[in-house]
Amino acid sequence: MGILTWIIVGLVAGFIAKAIHPGKDPGGFIVTILIGIGGAIIGGFISSLFGFGTVDGFNFGSLVVAILGAVLLLFLYRQFSTRRT
């Protein structure tokens, strides 16, 4: 149930991460949402490793961790996917 919850929270986090970190994405809106899901899963895994607890549902703490993970992953994606000339 934890991974499924992070995917659902990741959808919301992807939308919010796009609003927090606006700009043209190399992959478009769908890729931004997928990055939100990936960031939420990574954020949840790191949060669990540091002892902040596991995800047992949709709550404010889960959403904050997911948004932070999504914003970080979106930032890294933009840094590594753009060509510098």
C-alpha cells in the first residue's frame, strides 16, 4: 500500500512542483507528472530511511515530503536534460 500511496501523492506533488518550479520542461507536462511520482517515491524512501515514519495514507507530512522530492527531481532533470551550447 505504501508505494501506491506515494504514486497518488506523487501525482498531486507533480502538479504542485510544476507550480513551484515553473518553466519550460524538456519532456513536457506528462514527464513533469512522472517526475513528481518518482520524486514522491524517492522522497518517501529517504524519509523512511531517516526515521520520519512510513506512509500509511494521504496526509500533510506525506504531501510535503513528496513535494520536496518532486521539486528536487524536477530541478535535477532540468539541469541534466538541457543542452548547453
